[in-house]
Amino acid sequence: MNRTGRDPTLCPSVRAKCALRLALALGLAVAASEATAVTCTASTPGVAFGSYGVYATWNVNANGTLTISCSFGAGDSGNTPIAYTISLSAGASTSFIQRQMKSGANALGYNLYTSNAYSVVWGDGTGSTSTVSGSMSVNPGHPTASNNHTVYGRIPALQDAAVATDYRDNVTVTVTY
């Protein structure tokens, strides 16, 4: 028997599929005196980790693309610079220290990071988390612009995860511009 109480000879490669869906929320923080009517949206297919082996001694890493697109307003003229900040919620977890994906009552720890160094947790800027910023410009000649941002995910190795077909979490993306 091993640390999970399972006989590894009967179940040598327990695996669970893991996915993370990033829900989208758009926060607007445009100054009231600004006359432009720029509209920005966020989109993402999410982060799919694939299979997780509870006996594997390595972390499972995955990434996804978060796209910010902004459009020029119909009555606007001239160049319109847009600065924005992206924050991510803790998901179903109450803490950014270790987010959790769930499958029923079962949980699997993971986190989301700002780079592939996996050292800065992407959150809302509180605690030891960080947000990600970007900028772009739109004008009548180029009425739409987009920027891609990579979301880096990691599931730490050797978690006592229950066999489940699908672990999931929903993380809210907030874009402030």
C-alpha cells in the first residue's frame, strides 16, 4: 500500500483530467471626463492541464491565452491610447496561496502565474499576488487592436488526489481600463 491507501500494483497510473475555465468579467474604470467610447473585451479558451498522475514526481504545467481586444468608438477621432490591468480571482478557493480545482467533494491544488518562472501568482494584487498590465492604441485607421497574454498554470506533484474524471475551477478575469 502507498500513501493514498491504494495498492499501486492494482492502479499504477491513476490519472485525472484537469481543466480550468476562465470566466470573464469586464470592469470599467474610464474617467468620466474622457469623451472617447472605447470598448474592450476579454476572451480565453481556458487552461487545460490534461492528465495528472498522482504517482508522478513532477509538476504538471499548462498554459492558456487570454486575449484583450479593444475597439474604437464610432464618434471618436484621433489616436486613443488604452492602458489596462488584468486581475484574476481566486476561483472557488478562498485563497490565492493554493487555488483548488474540484470534482464533487474532491480537490486538486493548482495555481496560475504571470510567467513561466512560476514564482509570481497572478491574482488581484492583494497579498503576494500580482496583476498584469498592457496597453494598445486604436484610431480611425486601425479601429480594433488586440493583445495576447499567456496564463501559466501549475499543478504541484504528489498530491493525494482522488480518482475523478474531471477536476474544474472557474476563475473570473477582470479587465480595468
